[in-house]
Amino acid sequence: MSVNDPRIKSRVFVRIRKEKFGYILFERFTRVHYFVTENKTLEIFSKREIKDFLRGYFGNLTEIEYEFINSQNNSLTLSAPIGMYMEISEKCNLSCEHCYKPKEKTKQGLSMANTKRLIDELYEMGVFEIRLCGNEPTISPHFFEICEYIKSLNLYLGVNTNAYFNESMQEKIIDLRPDFIIISVDGTREIHDSIRTTGSYDKVISFLKRLKKTSIKRRINTLVSKATICSIEHIVQLANSVDAGVSFLPLRTIGKSTNFKKDESMDANSMFSVVKKITLLRKQYPNTMLLTYFDLLSKNAIYHHSMDFNKPCPSRKNGFITYDGDFFPCDFLRYLGDKYFCGNVIEKGFNSLWCNSLILKYFQCLEHKKCKKCKFYMIKCYGGCISGAIASVNKLDDELCFAHLL
Ligand SMILES: C[S@@+](CC[C@H](N)C(=O)[O-])C[C@H]1O[C@@H](n2cnc3c(N)ncnc32)[C@H](O)[C@@H]1O
Ligand code: SF4
Ligand code: SF4
């Protein structure tokens, strides 16, 4: 619980979902969620009592609205993921050298009717957020229709994009009012364009400037590789100037091998120097939210995932559905053949996969054995990215951890 969380603003809208252990509180404007393990039956509380209870989480000064959402819990952990990542396009308009996604389309994508049925099911299970993500979601011919549908159900809509589009598309996306837009910026103009394509940096900057004039929550995703470490300060300045946060994501050597992946990939030493830089920049830019894995050097770490239940991320927090309806605990795990394939959501239904998939149960029972002995575990670090570690080096322990160097 954190009443001092700087992300909480003066007005909150909280969705409350019942779980076996208690409740999850999901705050709509900030996308912050809390796991509540207190043994109380909130549903029988009066409105006033519920608001008082929520003030314990979101602070006294807040104007509080809330709603209970339906859930049925037949799974080992949560009744549903917190958020579902959906790949609505099998194609991309760029072909970045670092990208882990294969270019070839192998199967038919979901029809619009099946996509809507899937979104209905996610809604009925009580999923809080749907994130449209890569390949590049904005080039799907159904992008706007899918976004409108998600919004019509009042689900939290996030969009991951490379922002490689023109001004008219920028306006159309802003008019949609997604709740959250996440844009990739990998470095200075020179570095970003060399990784992505010539002219892509200027398009991204133009979109970020336009977004700054709106209240749409925005974040920059930055690939951290040996080639981009020198751009970290530039990215933080940029984020600060457009009121965006930044998530620094280390390059993982997943997917087709490329020279970039061979030459620029990270190790524990380079990760250490990245986190040192980020820690120093936080002092210079205290109002800019900087997220990184292994946030071991700051007094107050900011987490990629909330520290709860001692479980690695893909076991239940989020899930990933491919353009043809295959469900994986995480996109990174999809490139290891069928090893982590949980089933097809159209053939089996998502609820049934969520409750019965043996692969998912494997993740739900996984524990970070090495991390459990670490003094930072669940205090400053959630154990790195387990899917990234499995998919890149076939280990559960994240090789980018630099705790042994401290
Ligand atoms: C797969 S892309 C999809 C959305 C959109 N096309 C974009 O580029 O932002 C989502 C994020 O994954 C990152 N990414 C791609 N390949 C990666 C890799 N091998 N390791 C780490 N992150 C990677 C991208 O840089 C991007 O920020
Ligand atoms: S990182 Fe994004 S923009 Fe680049 S190729 Fe991959 S999916 Fe496309
Ligand atoms: S050992 Fe585990 S918990 Fe500790 S810093 Fe490394 S990844 Fe994080």
C-alpha cells in the first residue's frame, strides 16, 4: 500500500475485482493497481465506508469514484490477468534490426467477429486493461474499430506504437482518446533512425509534441543496448520536455539473429552502468518517471511490476494473444516453438485456458530460487524479466542482474 505514490493525482476512479485472497484495486487515470489481502467483504460496506477504505490506498485529498467488477475465480492465482496484450496486426511498417518478432505471417489473423468475441470474454472475466501491441497495431485495417470496441466496454485501452505515421493519423489516434500511448524512442535522431529508419525520429517527436497538448497518458519505451546507452540522457530530456515517463527495456537476443543483436547486446556490467545513469538522472529530473529493471541503486525503487505474491510476472499478471488467437504467458515465450503455447483462444476460449492450461500452471508455481536469497528481492527488484531470460539464454535467472557486482 502506498498513499505517497507520486502517480496518484487528486481524482481517482477505482475498479475493484474480487479475488481468492481479497481484492485488486485498479486505478484508471494512473494505471496503478494494488493487491489487497485484508479479510474484509467490501461489497457489504456502505458507500462511505468503501470510500474511506480506498482513501487508505489513494490518499485523503482524493475525489473517489469506484465500481465493483464481476469475476469468477477458478484459476490457481488471479481470476483474470490484470492486462492482456493483443497483437492485432501480423505485419509491421518497419523492420528494426533489434526486433524479436518474425516477419513471416504463417496463419490467418482473427476475423473482426472473433476479435470482438475475445474482447467480450476478457471484459466478462474482469481484465482491467487491453494493450494493443506489436507488430505495429496502427497499421491493422481494424485498428480503429477494435479501439472503439474496447472503449465502448469501458476497458482501459493502451497502444504500443512506433509512431511511424503522418499528421492526419496522429490526429485520428488522439481523437480516439486511448487511455495510454506507449511510443518507442531508442536514442538521438541519428541513433534512432539508424535502428529504425531514416525520418522515423522526426515523426515520433512530432507525435509526442502533439500528445503533450492532450491529457492522454504517455510513455516512451527505450531499447537499451550498447549502441543506445549514450542516448539515455537525451531520452530523459526529451521525456521531461513532453511530460512523458520512460521505460528502459534491455535488448534481448530473441528471434532472428542479426549483427545488431550480436554486437550490441547487454550484459551485467553494461546493465549496471545503465542503472547508474538512470539513478543520477532521477536527481536532475525528479518529475520524470524513469522505469528500469534492477533498480537497485535508488533509495526508492520504481517497479515494472508490483511486488506481490512472490511470483514471476508471466504467471498471471499479463498475457499475450497473437494475431491468430494463440495464447502465451508472454510474447517473448512465443519464439521457442510450442513449448510455452497455452492454446488457441478461439478454439478453447480464454477463460478455459486461463484456468486449465498446464503451461500457465507451471508458471504459476514457479519461484525465483536464486533471487529469494537476495537482499533486494521484493524490496527493489522483482527478479528481472523471467521470460526474457528463458527466451534469450534458456535460464530462469536473468543474466543482466548485476547484484553480485555491488
Ligand atoms: C515489439 S514492439 C511493438 C510496438 C511497436 N512496433 C514499437 O516498435 O514500439 C514493442 C517494444 O518491443 C521492443 N523490442 C523489440 N525487439 C526487442 C528485443 N529484441 N529486446 C527488447 N525489446 C525489444 C521495441 O523496441 C518496442 O519498444
Ligand atoms: S520494434 Fe516495433 S517497429 Fe520495429 S520491427 Fe519490431 S514491431 Fe516493428
Ligand atoms: S538476484 Fe534476483 S532479486 Fe536480486 S537483484 Fe538480481 S534479479 Fe533482482
